[in-house]
Amino acid sequence: MRVAAIILLSSLFLMQTPVPRIWNDVDLADWATPVAGLNVRPGHFTSAEYYSVPADNFRTYPVYPPDHEPSWYWEWLQRQKPEPLVDAARMKTTADWIAAGERAFREIDFVLARTNDPQTIGRTREKDTFGNSFLLRDGSVSDPRWVITDQGLMLTTSDCSSCHVRFNEAERSIVPAGPLVPWPESNPFIRPPGLPITDFFGRMVSRQFPDEPFGIAFWRTAATPWAPDTRIDDLRDMKSARDLGPLFGGNNGGVPRVNGSPFYGSKVPDLHLLRYYRYLDATGTHRLRGPEDIARYIAQVSSGDSMEFGPHLMLAPKQRRVTYRFADEVLYAIGVYLMSLEPEKNPFAAEPALVENGRLIFEREGCGNCHAPPNYTNGKLTPATGFEVPASHPNLVDVMAASLDTDPGLAMKTRKGTGFYKVPSLRGVWSRPFLLHDGSVTSLEEFFDAARLHNDYAPRGWNPPGVTRRAVPGHTFGLNLSAGDKRTLIAFLKDL
Ligand code: HEC
Ligand code: HEC
């Protein structure tokens, strides 16, 4: 009897892996890196504020152009009840969490973009709306998606997988977690032209900032009153999300993020490298201590950003609220999934003898001091040009003395500006379409071409809006090697 009870109890225990409480005050206290220009950590919502809203946890479903939709699908969709995106009660092993996290990463949507407006839904039932969209093998589009919530069927747009995604044109599939590759040239419409992303984005902004003109609301997400920028201030005149068009890098790797700036790029990074890092973002905005920190990061960028920077409160008092939150099990599953990833090996690696010679050049040039094998990063932070690291800095143990002198804009002039750039891992660098924190260059050949240091250079990757010629400064290691040594070094790098 007693034995049976013990077995029953322990199997119950096995069935339920506890879900960590993601937004907890203890882990939040020393999570964010201080902003360089202010020497304070950004503020955050308290745990009590964050958990005061109910959890969102809904599966989403593909959208098909009407002429590609299976005949049963539309009827079937109407009959579905809300289903959890991640069901914690069914998670028994780490493998379960990883599988749930992968699905959640693909399916999770922008809650504030959801709509059940009959006109918008009607448009998804018309063939013309889809134009020449990129169709996956099953005939669906990669974005937008359907979601079934307690308000019934709604149209929504993908969250993570609208940016961190790689399109495989030949197989008509998408590879989650990136790295982002330029959209297929032959098929420029990743999204149905009749359902533009700016419509979803405009809806999100007007719900996050009710009763406020679009331009002012957008300005709140990027302004740095302690380092004023008239180009950001001018954005207050924008009338709608459609005015953002020219500011987005589009197909050149640049995606302005909240707290970033359209004028200082941040590329969409490869999320297969997270297990090698101790900080998140190119500027190391937050510590990465385990899957919970990735979960917290998603909570922060989705709905948990109170936009407080020392004395500068960027939200009006009535805007300072948590608009929604994803269930902790959704956030945690994505964290566990992303931490389980490793970059793919290059299927076209060079001959072993050439790779070995390249490794010798890598060693000789001291690259490993920062890009230390086996992860090809030492996980540390390097100060941007102009940043005097205060002796009292809380992250001092992870800070290197050397500055790389790459463009200091993102690190010094934005709200993501910790004053640092982290040392990126070079594992999987062969598959990266954009290099450097802002994605200025598009290949290792371009990266090691000294011509990029000159003002008349035309960078092939991201450029600030309206700019075509400029220097891509800094990280001069390897620039003065002979052409032959460069080729050999690159062969080694492409094998990592
Ligand atoms: C609008 C495009 C966009 C969307 C949507 C998006 N991201 Fe990102 N993400 C970025 C960009 C750009 C960066 C780089 C930011 C930086 O370096 O400052 C980034 C950075 C990250 C990082 C840090 C990576 C590193 O190497 O330090 C993680 C983790 C991450 N995103 C996960 C997610 C997850 C999970 C989702 C969905 C919940 C998501 N992102 C949605 C564009 C996006
Ligand atoms: C003192 C530290 C340091 C040394 C030495 C160093 N790097 Fe880097 N490397 C960095 C940092 C930091 C970045 C990111 C800079 C940025 O984005 O602004 C970087 C970026 C890169 C990138 C671009 C990766 C990406 O995804 O953007 C490559 C490739 C690279 N380094 C290769 C090398 C090679 C090869 C050597 C030796 C010839 C070398 N590095 C020496 C610190 C270093």
C-alpha cells in the first residue's frame, strides 16, 4: 500500500516539471546592463505589475490563399476551440520542452496585432490579396496566421518567425531561428501584398499607445533625451506606420527594434549561437545565465518594457502598463529550445589541409584572444570608441580593455547603448548573410577588404537611410594579410 502510494506520488512528481517564474524581482535586479550615457540600469515593471494581467497562451494556424486552401480547412478552423500554444501539464522531459519551444517559436504571434474585423478577414478570402506571395510547400503563406482565442477566430501576424527565419526557396520551406537571409529575389512578396505588415504594426502601436498620433508613439520607442538626435525628433511628424517604409532596411538586414534607432542598424542575429554567449544583443543589453533569461528577454521585448532610463520616463503615466503577457510556460519553452540549438556545419567546407593552414593564420593573428575556440567567442564585452568604462561598472569582470573601433552609434547613442559590443561567436559564420553588429557587410571577403575603411566605400549590407557611400570602420584584424593568406583564413572560418 505504502509502496504503491510512493510510486504514485513520484510518478506525479515526474509528470510535472515546474515552470520557473520568469518575471521575478530577484533575477531582474542585476539582469540589465547599465546604459552608457546615464550609467544606470534601465528600470522595469515589478513582478506584481507584470503578473497583474492574465496569461496569453494560444496556438495559431496557417493562412492559405483561397485557391491553395484544402477544401476542409476553412470549415474545420471555424469549429476549433482555443488550444494552448504550450501545455505545461504535458511537459515531462527536456525533449518535450524543446519540441514545444520549437513549435511555439514558429507559431507565436503579436497579441496586439490580432483582429476580428470582418473586412480584414474578408480580404484573406480573396485570391487577389495574395498576389505573387511566397508559398510554402503546403500552399500556405509564412505570415500572417490565424489564431483562435476566447474571442473566436482572429487574423494575426507572426512574432519571432517574421524576423528570425531563413527561407529555403528550393524546398519552399522556412528554417526557424535564422539567420535571416535576404528574401528570394525571384519572389519579392514574402507577405501577401494585400495584408501589409504596416497595417498589423499600426494596430499594435495604436493599442499600446491609445489616443496618440503614430509619430509621437514611435518617437517614444527610440528617443534618447540624454543624447538628442534631431532625426529621431523629426519622426514625430509621421502620420501612420506606412511612413516607416524608407526607414526599414527591408532586404538589407536592418530591422530597427524598440530602444534601437533606424539610423544605427542592428542586424537580425543567428539564434543558433545563444548557448555560447553570456549576454544578449550585439551590445550585451542583458545577461544570459540560462533559458530563463531568454524567456525574460522575450517577455521584455514583447510587453514588459517600461521604457524608464534613469530620470527619463519615455511613457506617459497612463501608457505605463503591461498590455498583455505570454504564459511563463510559452516563454520558458522557447528559451529551452533556443538554448538547445547549435549552428549547422558547412556542407561545402574546403580541403582539410587548407583549413589547417587557415587555423595557423587565425592563431598567428591572435584572433583566438577574443574568438576563443571551441566556441569561437570568449563571451566578453569590448568597449565602443569613446566609452570610458566606470570603475564601479557591475559587469566589469566580463569587460575587455581592447576597443575594436567599429561604428559606435548603436552602443553609444541608442537605448540599447551599453557602451559595449560583445564578441560574436564565429561558429556557423559561413551561413551568416550580414556581418558586424549593424550588418554593414555581407561576406567575409568584404569584411577583410581594407577598401571598406575609406569614406567613398559603398557597403553591400545595411546603410543608414539615404546613405550609399561611407566607411565601415574598425575591426582591422586581418586587413593587412596577403590576398593568399586572406583566402586561407576565410577557408578556415567557413569551416567553423
Ligand atoms: C521585428 C523583427 C524581430 C522580431 C519579431 C523578433 N526579433 Fe529577436 N531580434 C531582432 C533583432 C534585430 C535582434 C538584434 C538586436 C540587437 O542586437 O540589439 C534580435 C535579437 C534577439 C535575441 C538576442 C540574440 C543574441 O545573439 O544576443 C534573441 C534571443 C531574440 N531576438 C529572440 C527572439 C524571439 C524568441 C522572438 C519572438 C518572441 C523575437 N526575437 C522576435 C529582430 C526581431
Ligand atoms: C580584441 C578582440 C577581437 C579580436 C582580436 C578579433 N576580433 Fe573579430 N570581432 C570582435 C568583436 C567585438 C566583433 C564584433 C564587432 C561589431 O560588431 O562591432 C568581431 C567581429 C568579427 C567578425 C564578424 C562576425 C559577425 O557575425 O558579425 C568576424 C568574421 C571576425 N570578428 C573575425 C575575426 C578574425 C578572423 C580575427 C583575427 C584576424 C578577429 N576577428 C580578431 C573581437 C575581436
